[in-house]
Amino acid sequence: MKSILSLTALQLLASSSLALPLADRDIPWHITVPKNLTPGLSKRQSLPTTWDPPSNLVTPLEEVWQHQLDTYSDALGFQNYGYDQVIAGGGKINYCVRWESSQTLTAAQRDQIAAAASRSYNKWISGLAGFDGWPYDTVEVNVVGYAVSDASLLEGDTTGLDIYTTTDADGIPECDPACGRFFHQDGDYSGCAAGADRHYDESLWLTDGFSGGTGGDWGQRMGREYFMEAVESENIHIYLHEIGHTFALDDFYDWTPTGVTNFIMLAGSATEITEFDYWMVRDWWRNLKDRYDLSNTGSSTSPAESSAASSSSATAAPTTLVPVPTPTSSSLTTLLPTISAPAIPTQVAPLPGAETSSVPVAPVPTPSGTAAPQPSATTTKKPCSRPTSLPSWGNNGWGEHKWQAHPWANKRA
């Protein structure tokens, strides 16, 4: 579900009077999808590199795009979508994890979280790779810090991580706002004690006892128990759904596009990103790309530049899956998948009881890990004050805090 109102208010959305029949955290698939549900893979096909969706998806894609233009308050003017963040970061995304839990977290578990973030984020990127000038085949995903109630919850070596023990107005552990892109969309991180390179673009917020999830330009939130139980799963479907919101995709609680019944953004209908999901995110890119200067961007495929890296206009090719060991570094981890271009199997496994559909999905191989440069010591940061120049809130919001800008002022949820 796209996040609206303040994050404290998110706890009340399920019982609010926003006139929608469902909210992400109400839907049974969040807790009843079998853990051993395995997608049915068959022969693979590549997505085209130009706007040429299958004929059966043309009408529903037109319906979705028009619905977004009609219901988002400033769909094409908002400038903090996932696309904006990736382009601004030069093909890199930094995460800070908000650990809203009293449970300890081992170094090995932190490595698993970092790997899951990279794997999941790059599943969306794989649908953009090679398409219509999108400049990156993969995106580097860095976990740069943790916000915890007590630093002792982080077991093992935390060198290289920025550890925050301060809280927001609701008493919840919070990463330093001075270092957050959500609060500094102009790119000015002069107030970030960790330094501009250690800023975070998004928060991964894991909360004890939280059902379902929420997502937006600020990041994604879901239950700590759910995420950690699924952390090594190929498809953490709630997380994938919420990242979809970061890339501007809508919910479908009160309507369904013509002829499509199984896709990740239709909560409860699929456990993987499908071809329809990919065409929706491609639709956004082709309508937003003219806002960027792409002359200095390029494919991000490895920590070192490779002469074999694909250009942004290269023809899509099948994915090569390369087994790699699980990262072992307990410090800030930079993770890169090893794909060359997106590929999709021609079937998707629906949830139990869901109508079978032949919409495809695109797998992303297991990422490899390399340690990023480390600071000399772990530090505890103090939060900054509330921003002094803040955009208008409007009717509803999309952000982590109610004073942030948002594209969905007219959305009901």
C-alpha cells in the first residue's frame, strides 16, 4: 500500500474511513502464502527494448496510466520516485534500516538483509534494463546504517555502519533525517555528520508485529517477523509490492484493469513481479525520461567498470545466472547482481485459489558482495531538527512524515 499520512497514522489505516475495501495490511496473502510455494518456470523470453507491449496488455496499460494521471495530484511533476533516486545516485541506492524491535540482530542476519535488499530492488531494475534509454542494467544497493533502540541489539562487528539510537516524535528508532534524501531532495547533505556519501535514499523499516506493508518514495515498511522469515526467499512478495510503490505504481483495491488478474501490484494475486508489472514501470520511465540528462550515465554491472558491460541501448539478452557465495562482511555491504539484461519465464505461479494466468516474471540472480570503504570507527549520530522549508501537505500524503511532498494528494489510499 502506498504510504499516506504520518507513519503513526499508518497503524490506523486498516480501520480508517478512506472508503477503500482493503488495505495492504488487511489482505490474507501476507500471512497465508505457503513458504514453500515455488514459481513454475518454463521457457524464457526477453522483453523488447522499445515500447511494444503484447496486444493483450495494451488496453489495461492504457487504463492504468490514465487512472494514475487522474488520481495522482502531480503524477509527472513529482521528482522523488525511484527513477529519480537511481539516476541521482548514478546507479546506486543507499538504504538505512529502521529496526523497530527488541530482538538482537547478528552480523550474518545483516548480511542477509543487505542481500535481500539488492536482490529485490534489482528484480524491478531488470524490467527496465535495456529499455528505451534506461541507463543501468543493475543498481548497487548499499546498506549504510541502522536505527535501533539500543546499539547492543546489533551483535558482532558493526564497523562501517552508521548506528543511530535516537528516535522520531513517536519514540521509534530513526535514521538521521539530515542524511536522508527524503528530507533533502535537493541533494544537500551538508548537515549529515556521516558525510554525503553515507546519505540514505530509502529506509527499510522493519517493525515487530506489523501486518502487511506500506511503501513510497521514503522506502518500505513491513513486519520484522515476516521479513526475517522470508529474508533468503527468492521473492519476498510484500517487499516487492512495496518497492513497486517507490517506483510510482498504484494499488488496485477498488478496480482491476481489463483482462489481467495476476500481478504483484494487485495484492493477493501473485507472488512475483510479472510482465504486466514490468510494462507498468516501463510506462512510467518512458514518460519521465525526458526530465533527465542521461549523457553521463551508464550501465552499472560491477564494482569495476567492464568493457563488456551493456550500453543503455543494447538489445535485451537472456539472463545468465551465476552462483555466488553469500556475502560475509558485517560492514556496509555493496551488492551487485550479475545479470546482463532482463529475461522472463512465460508463466507465473498464482497464489492458492487465484485464477491462473500466463503472465511472465523476470528472475534476478543471487547478488555478490564487496565491502565498501569503511570509516575509522562506528559512531552514534544525533538527529537533525525538523526541516525549516517544507512543502505543502495537501489532503493526504505519501511520505514518511506528514510535512513531506507527495504525488497523491487526491488519492484515497
